[in-house]
Amino acid sequence: MQVVGLVIGGLYGLGILAMVMVGLVALGAQGPEAIGTVIVLAGSALFLGWLIIPVVASGLDMTLDPARFTTYSIPMKSLLAGLALSSFIGVPGAVTLLATVGTAAAWWQHPLSALVAVLCGALAALTCIVASRAITAASASLASSRKFKDFSGMVLLVPLILLGPIITGVTAGIQDLQEYLPSLANTLSWTPLGAVWAVPAEVAAGHWVLAGAKLVIALAAVAALTLIWKICLAKALVTPAYAGSSRRSAGHMGFFKLFAATPTGAVAARSMTYWFRDPRYGTGLIMAPLLPLVFVFAGSQAAGTGSLGITLGLGGVLAAFLIVWSISSDISYDNTAFALHLAAGVSGTADRSGRALAAGTLGLLLGVLYAVVGAGIGGSWALLPATLGLTIGVVGSALGLASVFSSRFTMNAPLPGDSPMKSRPGNNFPAMLVQLAGFAGVGVLIVPELVLTIIALATHQPLFGWISLAVGVVLGGALLLAGIRMGAGQYNRRAPELLLAVSADR
Amino acid sequence: MSDRAAPGQRPPALAIRGLAKRFGSKVAVNSIFLDVPAGSFYGLVGPNGAGKTTSLSMATGLLRPDAGQVWVHGVDVWGSPLEAKRLMGLLPDGVRLFDRLTGEQLVTYAGLLRGMDKDTVADRVKDLLATLDLAKDAGTLVVDYSAGMTKKIALASALIHAPRLLVLDEPFESVDPVSAANIKDILNSYVESGGTVIVSSHVMDLVQRMCDHVAVIAGGNVLAAGTVDEVRGGLSLEDKFVELVGGRNQTAGLQWLRTS
Ligand SMILES: Nc1ncnc2c1ncn2[C@@H]1O[C@H](COP(=O)(O)OP(=O)(O)OP(=O)(O)O)[C@@H](O)[C@H]1O
Ligand SMILES: [Mg+2]
């Protein structure tokens, strides 16, 4: 299998290399300034790629992990040289070397620059390798720590969610950028990122002093990176691959100080802690608040900024719903840790209401915040009760239904400690049906508030907003209590079966 | 409340009557009967897959039995579970912990879940962490604990409410000798003060020295039960275990693993 992978990777690399070479030769028809600009920009991007990709990928795979060499005693110099050389043997290293040396092809009109480009290309390739090695060595102890894994997994999601707005922003920006590119290239050529790429262009223009200065910058960069690499590697070699976070002594009770010292309060404090500490909950907590912003963005594209306040408020309702509904799979997320609730004889009421209290607090805070901010931005204070009514109604109804669902169904959730994005093998179809049924159920339960809020927004009659608020509080509260009661009864009857279901899920 | 399993004045700490469980076609526990006298230190031994964990899970209310009944100090575990669970402390094997809590938070959580008041919990958490040599790591997340530390913090969670019956599934696995000795001291003085302990273990030597009663389980059946001296009948417990359970390989072993 590995051989097949290597062949495919090699073919892919060759394809890219061929495209780059064709591009470079075609580029050669331009004037030296244009050639210089393009190569400096592309080269800087290449450096950045070699710097960033190993760090981002390190969560998934640590092929360059210095920790692997801990057990061999190899002299440092041989180790550095050997590691650097071995990088050129792999597909990415080899393609990079050929492409960077190949930049000489762009200088076919300027033989002297072409010669310089061959040497600078080799230097550039070496810089790429050393830079990526240095940064992997530097992040090795970091990347193997649990905190880094938790954190990077969650943060990487943010650009994914905001992809739409980012793409639009970038395409709008590129039009302005075109005039800006040459000066950007010029600036970059004075930094370690772009210096080495600019040398042949300076030679072609006859600026010998500038060429020399930029070469010095490039050489200094390689030297500095090698030094960093050496120090970090030396350190990584003597530290064990995994050193847990430093020891902390007692006295940090966190949310346990905030909630009442009762079974319900304890469950709420534990759930709250998980919302902030477990990446499986944390991603939800990061994604939900971003969602209204995506809404606002889409809304402003479609209908201008007039409806901004309302969109923000309604987006907040959705965000609150996403947070509170996630307790419908709470016991699946607990996995067998749930055995503690069972062994301790926690009553269904305490279990259900504790979980609802934590998620409800977060959901309600978020929903109300967006409703108020939305009303402020849109200047539509009179309609605030309408959005608030819907928010409160949704939070209450969804919590109630989720409390029933989570004591009835378990699903194939990511295991504790796994990446939140990891999909688990197995039949997920029934679980999806259950989720859809839950969405539909909440949709039905909130019909009164929804209708009232829509009327209020459409007719701009605050009276309906106030009615919606009253209905939201009363109906949402009633559904929440009913849901917790039903869920608690079900929990008391079925808790051992729930534990068995999640333990099959190991 | 039914008392028919409670012979005499003092009901046994744990009375198991005909407990059975099958997973699919596999019979994990085949209708076992067991009496654990109050105040005894009871060992449960058996080969891997014998059904120890399954039996203890059913006896403590974690796993619903297909048939049979269990009483803890005369309280029906499956009839009045909340009352029975107040009397028991459980260290389960092979289950996760809420490991994104710190050690201190986890033990506090276990105490509060049982409805104990805040100050008692705080005092006992401090005592437990100090005794189990975890005080320096009290604020570390349990997910960052070593295997032995994890066992110890789970044990602390089982002890926090001062139960009358302690059920410990493999409590000494991956625990270092010093901590193991500390745990043994705790358990011994607990038994002396009238508590009852059930431990499952693979280490015969440890069971022979530590326990006064023992039951041998294999293939979901109780092969022998009683005081340690009754069960081993002059042999060492280890030899008696091998005799009862069988399964020693009588072939010449791995010929290629000889160095000369
Ligand atoms: N959830 C389950 N689903 C299916 N089979 C199970 C399950 N739990 C246990 N078993 C089976 O029941 C039998 C008894 O398992 P149990 O865990 O009780 O053994 P044990 O005596 O605790 O073993 P060990 O000494 O290895 O801990 C085993 O054959 C096991 O495969
Ligand atoms: Mg077991």
C-alpha cells in the first residue's frame, strides 16, 4: 500500500512540477521586473507553506517527529545533515528542489540571472527544508500535548465556518490588490521570505549591490533557522515525547464554586466545565456564536443592511437552539463515565435538570445577547420582546424535548478525547432519523411563539412581540418542566440500559 | 421490603441469588449464588472472561440481570436502587471517568452527586487526596493522570461517602507498590471498623494474604466459595486455583523460545 501511495504521490508531484515548469518558461517572455515580482510572491508562498503545513498536519501525523530519534544516539551534526538530505528524497522535498532550481528556466532571456537562479534555487530549497524542520522540532513537545491538540482542533474550525465571508472578502480585495502586488513583492524581497527569490531579478537589472544585500539576508535566514533547529532538536531529543501539563495542586474548583452544592448543581457544574474544556462541546460553543454572523453576512448580500438587526436576533435564536439541543446526546458523549451517575444513584430529576441548567444558561445568554445587540444595531428596540419571546420559547422547548430524547436514545458520538470532527464507523442512519425527528418536534412545539414573532416583525406591532414574550416564558417554561419530568421518569427506568448502550460503543 | 434472603439477625453485606446474564449466545454469568458476610474482606478470583466484572456490575446496579436477585445489607438492589446505592461504594473496571475534571473536582463531584453537604465533601476530598498521595496533582486534569493515578482517583470517588460495602474491581492494577500498601492499609482499617470489602483480582498471592473469604469463578460459575482456608484446603491459593480452573498447558511449550 505504501508503495502505491508513493507512486501516486510521485506522479502527482511530477504533474505539478511539469505545470510549474511550463508556467516558468511562459513567464520568461515577460520583462525582468514582472518575472521578479511573480517569483518573489510565489516563492514566499512556498516558504509559508513549508512553515505552516507541518504544524497544522502535526495533529494528524508526526512523520517528522524528532521524538522518534530519541532512542538512537547519533552525533548532532550528522543528524542535522542526514535529516536535511533525507527530506529531499521524499516527494515534496524533491519536487520543491526541482521547482526552485527550475526557476532558472524563467530567466532564459538572461543567462547570467539563470545561473544565479540555479544557485539561489538550491539555497531556497534548503531553506524550505530547514525551516519546516525547525518549526516541527520547535512544536514537537507542543504538538504532542493534549492541550495543543484540543485547541488546534477547535480553532481550525473557525476559518471553515467563515469560509463564505472570507472568500467574498478575498475576491473583492484581489481587484484592489493587483496594483498593490509589485510593491508587496518589493517589501517581501527584503524579508527572509522573499530575499533569496529576488537575487536573480536584481542581477538581471544590474543592481549588484542590492543582489548582494538580498543574498546576505537569505544566507543569514538559513543560518538562523539551522541554529533554531539545532537547539530545538537537541532539546526535543532529551525530553520525553509526552510530558503532561505541569502539576497543579488543589483549590481550583472552577464552576463547582458557582453552582449550588446539590446533585443538580454538581451535574450543572460538571456539564459547564465540559462545555469549556472538552473539545467536543467546545467546538459547538465556538461554532454557535459564529453562525448568526454568517447569517448576517448572507442577509446583507441578499437584502442589504436594513434587516441586519432582525437577522442577528434570529441567528441568535438558531445559535441558542444548537447549544441547548446538544444535550440530546449528552449521555452518548459521557460514554461509560456515565457509570458514576448510576453508581452514585443520581435521581433522574437531578441528572436531567443539571444538564439542562448548564446548556440553558449558555444558550439563553447567547440568544439574549444577540437579540439585544441586534435590536441595538437595527434600532428596533420596540421589536426586542418579539425576538426574546422566540429565543426563550426555543430554549425552553428544545431543552425539554432534548431531556426526553437523551434518556431514550444513544448515538454514535465521538468518544471522549477524540477529535470532535472524527466520524465514527457504524450505522448512523437511525441516529440521524432521531435527530431529524427532534428538530421537527421542536419546530412543532414553538409554533405559537414563532407565529406571534413573525406577525410582530411583519406588522411592526410591538403588542404581538409582548404576547410572544409572555407565551415564550410560560409555554417554554412549562415544556421544560414537562420534559425534565418525563425524561427523569425514563431515566430512572432505563439508566442501566443507557449505560449498556454506550459501553457497546467503545 | 423482601427479607427472604436475609438469614438470621444480621443480613449478609451482599447476598446474590441466581444472578444470570447472557450477551447474545454467550453466557457470561450462569446463575450464581454468593453470600458475602458483613465485616468480611472478600476476594473474587477467576481467569480472564470468567464473569467477575459482569457479576459485580449486576450486583451494584450497573447492569440489569437477566434473572436473579441481589440484596445489600438486606436492601434489594434492583427493587430499591437509590437506597441500595447509598450503602455501596464502587470502583468499576473498564469504564471511563469524567476525565476533563481535575482530580479534586472529580472526587468532589462524586460526593455532591450523592447529596453530601459541601463542607463534609471538601474535608474528605482533602483527606483522601493526601492519603492516596495525589495532593500535588489535585489540580491536574484526570485525563493527564497515569494509569495508576487514575485508579487511585477512582478509588477516592468510591470512598467519599463512607459506604458500608466497598466493591472494587481490580483495584491494584497498575498501582505502584507504595500506593498499593497504602490502599491495603486503608482497606484493612475499614474492615476492622466493620466495613465489608469485595475485591476482584488476578493476583492470588495478594488475595491469600489480604482476604479472609474468597470465591473462585470460571466460565460464569462459582467453583468454590468460603473462607480462604476452607477453599485452599492446605494448598496455596494459586495451586488450588489452577487445580479448580484447569487449563494449564501440558504441552512442551514454545520450543523456539529456548535460547540453548
Ligand atoms: N457488554 C458486553 N457485550 C458482550 N459481551 C460481553 C460484554 N461484557 C462482557 N462480555 C462477555 O462476558 C464474559 C465475561 O466478561 P467479564 O468482563 O465479566 O469477565 P472478567 O471475569 O471481568 O474478566 P477479566 O478478568 O478479564 O476482567 C466475557 O466472555 C465477555 O466477552
Ligand atoms: Mg473484569
